[in-house]
Amino acid sequence: MVTIEEALRIIKDQKINLKSEPKPLEEALGHALATNTVSPFDVPEFDNSAMDGYALCGLYQEYRLVGEVAAGDSKDVSLKDGEAVRIFTGAKVPKNTMAVMMQEKTSVKESTLFLDEMPKAGQNIRRKGGQLTEGQAVFEKGHILNPPSLALMGSLGLSQLEVFSKPLINIITTGNELVKPGDPKSVGQIYESNSYAISGALQQFGFQHHQKTQIKDDFEATKAGIKSALESCDVLIISGGISVGDYDFVKQSLEENGVNELFYKVFQKPGKPLYFGRKDNQFVFALPGNPASSLTCFYVYVLPLLQKLSGYGNYGLPTYQFPIKHAYENRFGRPSFLKAAVVDGKVEVLDGQGSSMIQSMAKGNALAFVNEGEVLNEGDLVKCKLIA
């Protein structure tokens, strides 16, 4: 058995071979860049108007209107002293423009423009290179592409990006008692739910499962199912069958398939019977079958590895500290990740901390970490990982 810190260190220290691939801009969200990016030109490429209004030559309150410039116009326009043109947001400002006045502060009579106030030199003009200059660094390798990143890359004319590939992930659930939701079930059977939780958690952080399989509690079936799953994935996530019961065949089946154990069992609650192994460049997590345990182990241990395999510079859920709303004592005998809700900057440990109880986790938004035997008073700070 290992400690939480030891388990996380083992995951962090894994040597990996990152793979990269070109991705169309519209498919690159959530991927990490595999190369450094520099701007191929100035942004903006030309002085342009930040407002719908009037481009002015000279600083006066009265001008001669001599034309109009719309966004996208490529013609060269030059103003003389005392002249103005109607201009629209994003349009290239004419030569000799000293300022742009927003239309709400103007009035027009025939061909004369009147301003409600004196203009200031340079106002409402977005200067060439004001955001980026040609050759300037934009993003470093490893930057995770969010929606604003995609917008910036698109503005640079980049339709395809070289990004780190995300791992192929297969999911196996085990259990004779499990029935697919929607199918009829008998007394003693339960509806399978863990694969939906794991699949949903993967999607929550920008990952997708490649294949999902359910296997009966049978040694040969488990061994064959693992063998098949390992043929088409980088990471295999198994739920159930990893404890020490008479029908728990996952650990032995992994050994039979050449998976080397890196750790088994973590001194924590929930999720003590957690397995992590490796076969060449493939990784396997065998999670406990209890729903809350399974999902907790995903957030704390599986997610960091998936992010590491995706080229992220930082991985794992960030930890925050919040004052607790009430006194609490950890009597579980192990360091614990507790289902919790952070509301208005304070954390509340929820009822229903059993490993099988998923309702409290569904209503919460955090995992609060409390050490073995730790006693907390109202207002004490608690480490929390936000999961929603």
C-alpha cells in the first residue's frame, strides 16, 4: 500500500513519448500546442477604427465631410486638414487621420460634421502592431488551446495547428450484477453507472473514450476482455473487480496480459483498492467498483496522467483553500477525499460519504481533503479540488 503522495509521484514520474499531429483549427480546442507560435505579421496589419464614427484630420469641432470608408475597403484614402470621412469599426483609417470620433458624439448638417466635444489625438484608433508585431512570440509549446486562443490563431490566418495527440482511452466495467440502463433487471441486479460517470468525466476535461465494454466476473472473460482492450488504446480504465473478493479477477488478468504493477492500494478513503500499471507505453488504472470511489480516483489520479500524456505543462485539478462552514472531525482512519459543496467562498462537507453514495457527489462541486484524525473548527481552511 502506498500513500496518496507516493501514488501521485509515481504517476508524475512516468516517462512518456508524446505524439503530435496536425489538427484543423475547429478541432484543436483543449489540445496542447506541439510547437512554439510566432506572429507571421503585425496585428492589426494596419491602423483601423475602433468605433463606428468619423475619421478626422486635425483637431477641431467642425469638419468637411468628404466620403466614407467601410470595413474591408482596400482603397487608399488621404485626408486634408479639416476633412473627415464616415468610418466603420475595423475599417482602415485614411492617411493623415489624427483621431476617430464615435458617431454618438456628432451631428451632421448637409456636408458639415459637428462634434459635441474636442477630439484627442489618437483616440479610437487601433494602431498597426498594437497587439502583436511580426515575429513576436504568441504561444509557447504546451499552451492549452482555449476559445480565445483559437480566435487569435484564426486571426493569424492559421487554419491548421500542430498539437500533441490525446491518448486513446478504453473503458471496461466488470460485474455479474450489472445491467445496462433501460434493460430489464432481476432482484439482486443493479444498473451499471460507472462507465457513464467515467465517460462523462472524460468529456468534462476534453477527452473521449474510444471503446466501452462490460465484462462478467469470470477469469477467462476478464483476461480476454483486457487483452482485446489493450490492442486499441493508450490508457485502459477498468471499474470494479480489483478488490480481494472471490470474483475479483482484474489484478490477476492484468498480470496474465503482461501489465506491470506500479502500485496497488492507496491509504485513503474512498478508493483504497486502486491499481496503476504499465505495459510498454500503455497505462492501466483499475478503479474500485463503488461509484463515488471510482469517480474520486478518476479526478485525483487518472486525470493527471491523461493530461500528462496530452502534453499539458500542468496537470491535475488545482487545489484551493476555503474556510469550512462547520466543525468536522475525520473519523474514517485514513486521509479522506470528502464530497463537498463550495458555496459563497465556504466549503461544506456533505452527508452521504459512503463509497457507494453518488447522490451527494452529484449535488456537490468539490472534493475536500481532510487528513486522518484531523479536527476542524468552523472557519479553518480546507484544501479542495473543484470538480464542477
